Amino acid sequence: MLVTAGKTRLIGIMAGKVTDQIYRMKLGTDNTAAALGQTDLVAAVLTQTVATTYGPDPDELTVEAVFTSDGASYKEVGLFSSDGTMLFRQVVTPFAVTTDDQFIVSLVLTLS
């Protein structure tokens, strides 16, 4: 879900008033439903910088981050701007990764 602060940031970028980008991804352990007014994950446990790529469709952006597991069961993911503003939060099907193993989280964002 594109949260309220994310919508505001996106409008600012489109208006040329804000220069920013998706910079970090966080994973958390809470499955509380996403809400427009949220400003952070409910229970963030891992944070990593992201790599972004456009396409292959012109309305898609792929955002990826490589994490090292702390053994938790991950239930929420968030995307954050370079100044720490949460742009997006999504509750996901819980998944766990063996402690100290690396894994990639890949999100494809589509405008429609």
C-alpha cells in the first residue's frame, strides 16, 4: 500500500519540489494490516539499502534488497526514501530463513 507520506512524497517529486528516491527496504515481524497513516513498520527487524531497475514494462519498477537472516518469521515489508520517510508497506505471507543465510527480497511496483 502506498501510504499517505508516500503519496505526498511522490507528488512532491512529480512537481519538482522534492528530489528523492527509494533508498531502503525494511522487513518486520508483525502482520497488522497496512494503513494509510503508518510511518514505519510495526515491528522492523532488518534494514537494507536497495537496488532499483526499470522495466521491462515502462510502468514497472523492480526494487531488490539482499538481507542476512536473523531467524525471524518475516510478515511485513516497507520501502523508505533517503530521508527515512516510509513510502510503502505491505503485509506478506510469513516466511522464515535460516539464521545467517542471505536472501533477496524483490518487489515489482506497477503504476496503473
